[in-house]
Amino acid sequence: MNKEAEAYHQWYYNSEVWHDVKYMGVPCYKSVADMWNYQEVLAELKPALIVEFGTRFGGSALFFSVTGRAINPDLKVVSVDISHEDVFPEVLLDSAIQLVTGSSSDPQIALRIEKMRALYPGPVFFILDSDHSKSHVLAELELLRRVTKSGDYVVVEDSNINGHPVLPGWGEGPYEAIQEYMAQYPDDYVTDSAREQKFGFTFAPSGFLIKR
């Protein structure tokens, strides 16, 4: 990352302007550059299903539903979180979004994804944005080994924390989980470096992954 890009990344994150990012009025808590990048991935992938770990207010689930259905009208979005008490009403009214309450590392979630894949065959876009501890992200990636297929796209968000380049001293998180996973399973994914670098900075460094 060049100095200008890192400076903007630091400003964008540390100013917390991302707390004010909204999609159709619903808070989203993301990099707007990443959101644009995601819609480009979706346009190329044409997924049948989008699986999101981490719902919070539901802004990103709504974004994925509206954008995804513009590409594939039959697309479904599954958004998993331990609680959905903060989800906005607009999200609850979207019939393409299925909210699943539970831990994203629970084997029951893998069963749910397998059933959804059977109902909606085709590529899947996965995005991991729940608990940012290294152990939890590793557990999520291990769970996905069971359900991902060649050509699926996986994004691991918030790998920018713990000094990559923001929040130094936060502690091991998604970035370190990706490193450990890739060391253990080097043949599982190709890192999509071109996509990661396209807009200069991302909340998901080393986290744009294509299943081999």
C-alpha cells in the first residue's frame, strides 16, 4: 500500500466516517470502495446465494439483496448473527433475505448452507464480518471448508485491524487467521490481489479469496 492510500485508509477508519455509511437509509459500517468492489465481483460471479456472517443493522444484507437480485432475480441472501435485535424494518421486509440466528462457527450453520445450496445451485459469495477474533475467524474458515466449492468467492473483512494498518495493538484477528489458515491449507484458495488493490485500500487486506 502506498503512503497516500495508507493515509486515506487511516483517515477513513480513524475518523469513523464508516459509521455513517448507509445503504437505502440502513447503517452498513463498511468501506464504500469495498461495497463497489463487491458489486463488481457479484456481476462477474452471478451467484445463486450470498452468505453473510454478521448482520448487525442489516444494511449490507440489504445491499447484497438489492444488488444481487439485479444480477440474478432468484438470488437469496442468508445473514447469520447471534442476535438480530438491531436489524432495521426495511431488511425484515425483504423476502430475499433470510436471517439465521446463531453462531457463524456452529456446525448447524454449515448444514443450513448445504440445504440452501441444494435449493439454489450455483456459485456462492461468502462474506465474514462477525466476531473479529483470530480464533473465531479461523473457526468460520474451517466451517466453510465443508460447504465451499470451486469458483466460490470468500471475503474476510476487518483484516485491516491489529496494525494492517489500523488499530495497532488490537490483538490477533482476521489477518492472522487468514495467515494461519493459508499456511495450513495452501491449496484451498487463490488470493485475488488485483481485486483487493483495485481502489487503493480495503477493510479486507489479504481477504479476497477464490476457492480453487
